[in-house]
Amino acid sequence: MPPGLDVRTTHEDRTTTVVVVGEVDLLTSVRLNRELQIAFEAEPEWLRIDLSEVAFMDTTGVAVLLKARRQALEAGCRFTVKAASPTIQRLLEITGLATLLGE
């Protein structure tokens, strides 16, 4: 059975944190996108994405993050990647997104 994806969302004051666990690929990015859309329904002032427990992310996962960032900017919401595993941190650095998405 291929690795899956678990997404947990918490709300504290006007900050929403989305913790992602597992692998983000073509199949699981659909779920991540859906969970982020649900998170936006709470109208947070700050949306934080925790990727510290993500072992793998392909370009579809990156696209989901960029879409969510654009949506956050349009809504006047701060958007950051709170933490990233070494593998994902390297991906963000290689793609030039580390400074764009980091806290």
C-alpha cells in the first residue's frame, strides 16, 4: 500500500495551522488542496503550514502551496510554511520558495 497523507488543522485566535503528515504527490495533493480550502473558510489572519512530517513532495504539492499562498494574499491573510523536514526544506530552497514561504 502506498504511503498516504494525514492533515490536521487547528485554530487558535485568528491563526490556523495545518499539519501535514506523509507524502504529497499527484494523488494526495487533491486532499491537501481540499483541506487548505476548508482552512480558508475559517477566514484566518494567518495560515501556517507545518511540513515537518512530510517525507516527500512533488511539483503538484508545490503547486498546491503556491495556489494557497496566492489565495491568502488575495484574502489579506499571512501565509507561511512553519516548519519543513530537511527533504522538503531542500526542495523549497532548490525551487527558490524557501524565502517566499518561510516565517
